[in-house]
Amino acid sequence: MESGRVALQPSRPARSIAVVEEAASHERFLRLAIELAEARVRAGGGPFGAVVVREGGIVGTGFNAVVPLGDPTAHAEVQAIRDACATLGAYRLDGCALYASCEPCPMCLGAIYWSRLGTVYFAGTRMDAAAAGFDDARFHQDMARSPAERTIRLIRLLGDEGRRPFTLRLAKPDRVLY
């Protein structure tokens, strides 16, 4: 048997071995995200960690840095996405997966969508975060409401003027497509 690999058995098809190895790999990366979260708690920070993986290799890591940076967007997932983008020199993370110690909040989900991550694996839930004093579950609930029913009011003004930047962008033949 090779290190870290299951030896082929005549009674076990190769596909089932690949699935077992893939699941073990997902668990390994998720455990790393949890370890980042635990290390952050020991250092006095928030209990969140995240890892971005591409083709079996880690390309980005992050942990909650909201308080030390004074930045409410410095969540573990956003930090890991920023790190992965810097590592890869790209703003899109097609073909990558994110492993998060907890279910991503709505802001992090937005960053996940914008970065084009394909899959997110997580351990703790929004309810686990709520039980620890975080607003994740409440934010998920509020975002599910129609804009008129949310706790933060969204008020549209200057609609015609607000469309001008989009018109300008559409006229640029060299525009970057998101």
C-alpha cells in the first residue's frame, strides 16, 4: 500500500476507491479550515477559518480578522478569496473549492458567487454561529425577505443618472467581462 492510498482489491472497484480518497481529501481541507478558526480563537479572534483549493493544492487561506483590521468585511472566506486571487493573479476562482469552518454568511456568499468558486464545503452551521453570539442566522433570514421588508432600507434615487455608468461601460469595446 502506498502512503495515503488504499491498495486495489479485486473485490473493490477503482471508482469506489477514488470516491473514498476524494472524501478524505475534502475532510482534510475542512479540518485545516477548522484548525485556522481554532488558532484564531486562541489568539483572541473570531472562530472562523477558510481555505481555497485548486487541483488538490491550497491557493488561499484566511481567518476572521474583523476586529484587528477594523474591517467588517474581513471574514475568513473573504480573506481566503483575496489570498487565492493574489496567489493566482486572477479575480475569478473557476475550478476552485472553498472549505469553511462555518456556513458562509450572506456577505461571504456574495463574494463566493462573484469569485466564481464552484463548490463550498462547510462544517458549522448558521445556527451554531448564532448560538455563539454571531448574527449569521438573522442575516440569512433578513436577506430572504423582499427588499421592502428588510431591516435595512433600500431607497432608490436618481435612476436615470444611475444608469449612465452602465451605458458608458457597454459602449467600451475593451470592457472586461465579469
